[in-house]
Amino acid sequence: MTVLTADVAIVGAGLIGCMLARDLALGGRSVVVIDKGRVGGESSGVSFGSLRIQGTRGTSLEFALRAQTIWENVETEIGRSVEFDPSGHVHLALDEAQVERLEENARHLRAHGAEVEIVGRNEIARRWPFLARERVVAASWSSRDALVNPRLVAPAFAAAAARLGVRIVEEAEVIAAERKDGRFRLRTGSRVAPSIVADVLVNAAGAWCGRLAALFGEHIPVFAAGPAEIVTEPVERFLGPVIHVVDGSVLFRQTRRGNLIVAGHPRMSVDMDSRDNRVPPAKILVNLGRLAAIAPGLGACHVLRTWTGIEGYVPDMNPVLGPSATTPGLFHACAFSGHGLQVGPAASVALTELITTGRTDMPIDDFGVERFAEDRARAVPTMGEEFSHDVIDKGAKP
């Protein structure tokens, strides 16, 4: 039987797993990455593509700002395009309560040294004349927010890791895992790599991370949900930044080819086992109706396709990042709760430092897995607007 051995085994070949593999290999570690599907085939490849600091707060904001600095140089670092686009984000308020939300978000950003501008109705009409003046009360503008093409990111980092000698094995679902005699031993369903032995194990398994953690007696209260993404026909270029209503009810951007990408909360229930998920027609109509309400000229755009995916969330909407509380040598980098694309580079740096030196200066104390056993994790108050009722009923308890 073929046995792959490495210093570090990473379960999950999404953005986080592939970034971490590259960073560890740069530090001289031998690494094998396995995934039950394909590189970037789950949440990493189905997101909206936002690198957004607006609306992020506290430790998560500091973490996101560190990640943004890395993103701004990432294409030079890996020698491959991920279509990084620093065009900024515009957040909209549709009523006075949302104006207060914009202003509060702006205060948090400024307190961390980030620039954000509050924009009134007249200036909105001048800068973004396609927006409905009677609906949009105010906006905030951050030039630091950016975009990438989510379908390109994980494959780009996988290729960079492979050039450094990282072994990446697809279609290799973990069947069994244990720590024995100081090493981790994994059994998979792959003929290429049926057995893997490593000194360190990283759980980067996305929405499936709870299942791997449970093999080592650790509880991660992860639940699955999916975005509703809509792609329209190409139209003449008119839009640079992302447009995003502050409560997430509708957001849209334009690709380099002219297509509009439209999304909006609440996130939907998805089936992790069948992985056969579709955006319901009713959800498509709701999101398009919201788009037309704030940008009436876009109501006639034809829809080409829709997609969703399987993303992993925990109720406090913070990532699970750091060492295991039960098993030496096990580390978690999962359940990023919709923010993995944004904070991925900082998460990779933090874990690389922890694995190679035993410490990190990255602000990850609030992200440890032990917070669940200690009952320190509290559900965010926006659960009702972020997730559909059936997602909450199935496991996302506020």
C-alpha cells in the first residue's frame, strides 16, 4: 500500500489549505494536501469575490486589514493573476437606521487607521447616477476594499505550492484518522494516496471541518449554508466598485467582461451530502427585484446562470483558527463564516508561524476552538438577516 509521508498534512484544498501549503513549503516543510473533491471546488470557488473591510469590527477588522496588505501584493508573490481589482466598495443605506449602521462601521474603520468616506444623496447622484435617488439615503466609500476572481485563487496558490514540491491529491476523502506514536495517520478513499502519515495535521476542511474535529474529540458547531449568485448577460461597462446595501440584502458588481454578478442575503440551506444544490427560482426573483429597486436601469438584464456552494459557518461568525485543545499537533483553519477569501492570507501567516515557531503575533486569540467548549461563543445579532429560517432551524441557533 502506498504511504505518503510529510511534515504536515492538510485536509482541504481550498484557498486556506493551498495558501498554507505554499507558506509552509517556503519555510522548508514537506507538505501533502488532500481533498475529497477538487482544488477550490467548494466555498473557495463560489464566493462573490469581495475583499471587504467595511462592516468588519474588532479583532476581525485588525485581522482583515493585515490580510488586505498581503492581498495587495499577492499576484507579484505567486507570479499569477487572480484578477485583483482595487476598485473599492460602496455601501448603501436605504433608511435612517442603515445610515446609523454606515456611520458606526466608519467609526470602527477610522479607529483602526482605515479611510472611509460618508457620501450624501447629491454626491451619490453625481458619482453613481444609475442608483435610485429616491431609495438611496446615504453611502460609504472605501477605496481600500477590493475584488478577486474566486475561481482563480485556490488553483493559483495550488500551482505555486506544487512548484515548491507540495503534493496535492484530489478525490481523497478522509475515512479514518488518528494520532499514534506522535504522528498522525490518515486513511483515505484514494488509490493514489490511501495512507498518509504526518507530524502535523491541519483541519482546513471547510463545512466538513466538524467531522474531522470529532475524530479527535473536539466539537466545532459548524453548519452549512450557501450564497445565491446570479450572472447576467454582458452590458456596457459602467461600474468599477462593488455596490453593497449595508444589510447585505443585495450586492452587485460588474466583471471585466461586462457581466453583472448579483447576490444577497439571506444565505440558503444546502445539502452537504448530495452536494446537488440549486438557487430556487423564488430567490432569483427576490434578488433581481431588490437590484431593480436600487438600480432601475438594470431590471431588464437577462440572467445567464446562477450558482451556489457549500460554505461553513459558526454562530459567532468568527473563524476557527489555531491549535486543537485536545490533540497536540492538530491545528484548525476552518469555518471562516463567509470571510475566508478576505482573511485567508493572514490566517495562513498565523498558522505557518504557529506550526514552525510555536507562536504568532497575529490577533487570533478570539478564534480558538476552545471557545465552544468554554461557552464563550455568542451568536451574532444579525443571524436573522444573514440566513434563511430553515438554515437557522437546522443548526444555526441564534
